[in-house]
Amino acid sequence: MSDAGDTADGPSLTGWAEVRLAAEAPAMNRSRTHDRTRWLELTSLPLLLLIWQIAAWVAQSRFLPGPIPVAAEIWDLVWQGPLLGDFRETLLRATIGFATAMCIGTLIGIMLGRSDWADRLFAPWVVVGLNIPAIVVGIICYISLGLTDFALILAVVINKVPLVVTMMREGVRALSADLDEFAQTFRLPFMRRLRIVVVPQLLPYFLAAARAGLSLVWKMVLVFEVLGSDGGVGFRVGLYFQLFDMTGILAYACCFVVVIMVLEYGALRPLEGRLLQWRKDRT
């Protein structure tokens, strides 16, 4: 006997509705979960500020000012101080170093992933580059080239390239042989094959390298600015350190966090969601 919702020709309208609801249920559940977790993200930073304020009340020390004095210091630095100029210099250095390292590292990573003999020859170089301390590279560049922006950016590139090489090499190794055979069978032109087959598979690795590399670039630029620069966020933090001015240090640190959050939630995450939407649609 057939169910009440079925007919002799197949499922009835009620049956099709049940099938559609069953298919859409996982997506609806993911949407509800995303809404709940979004509230957690929105309350994360206010919770951190609250903990900071409580810690300042408990400590009652000039070495741990609360959020309100730091906010007042930020206001003064923005309108009357060098904060905007310092961030402009640091952002420019970080952008140039990041873009250069991503281009060089991507090309080398693809080459090592496609060539077994090249990978065997240069793999030890990559291991050395991953493990050598960044500050050593920075000092060597400064001693060799002087206290210049070129030396700073070169040190950043040398430190970041091995990370990008490693991730892109693994991405090339993970390319699907079936899709490659499919492209060869249908004789796809090189550019179309690159756009349809290769780039979508390498994109997650490229974005992961960009996100990890961006965090490293920021830290390295600030350290190198402390070592031997005449401007920038790191230079200013070094001056505040010499004066034991914790309010100024925290003011620059908070502005730095704001810039990072804007890049993460305003640029990287939307870009990643848009470029990798095909993976969500497939699942």
C-alpha cells in the first residue's frame, strides 16, 4: 500500500514538500547557528573591555590605565599627535612587504610543487627560512643596507616568503589528478584551464597564506621599526617604552587592533566568503 501522500504516478504535492523541507533543513540549521554565533562575536570585544576596566580598578596602577584614559589619549594623538602619520608609514611598509612576499612566494611554491627535483634541491632552504629568527634577518639587513625602508621591507619579505612557499607548494601537491585529466581530455585552453581547474583549488591555500602572512608582516614591521626606523608605529611605541608611558603604548596598541579588525571583518572575511562560495553551495 502507498502512503497517503503518494499517488500511483509518484509522490503527491505533500510528499514533494516534505522532500524539499528535508533538503533545506541543514541549510536552515546552519543559518540559525550562524545567527547565534554572530551574537557571540559582537559581545566579544565589549567583554574584553569590561575585563580590562575591572583589572584597572583592581590594580590601581599607572602601569595599567583603564579604557577611558586610553581613549582620551587616542583622541589627543589623532587630532594633535603623530598617530595618523605613524600608521600611514607602517601601513605602507607592511603593504609593500606583504604584496611582494605573496607574489614571490606563490611563484616559488608553484614551481616547487610542480617539480620534484626543484623541491628536493630547495626544500632545505625553505626549512631554514621558516626557522631562522626574524630579528636576526632584520639586524643583518640593517647592518648590510643601512637603516632604510628598503632594508626593512627586504627583511619582511625574506621572513614571509618561506611561509607562502610552504602553503602554496602543498596546494599544488593537492591538485586533483582527475580534474587535470578532465581538462586534458576536453583540450581546454591554458587560460580557461587555469581559471576553471587550477585557481579554484589553489585559492583556499592562497587565502590561508595571505591571512597567516598578514599577521606576521604586521608584527615584523613593528619590531623592525623599533630596531632602526625614524617613524612608524613601532618607532613611536619604542619611544613610549623609554618613557614608561603605558597609556601611549596601549593607545597605539588599541588603534593597531582596530586596524586589524577592520581588515579581517571588512576585507578578508567577505572576500574569502565570496571567492569560496562555490564550496558552500556544493555542500
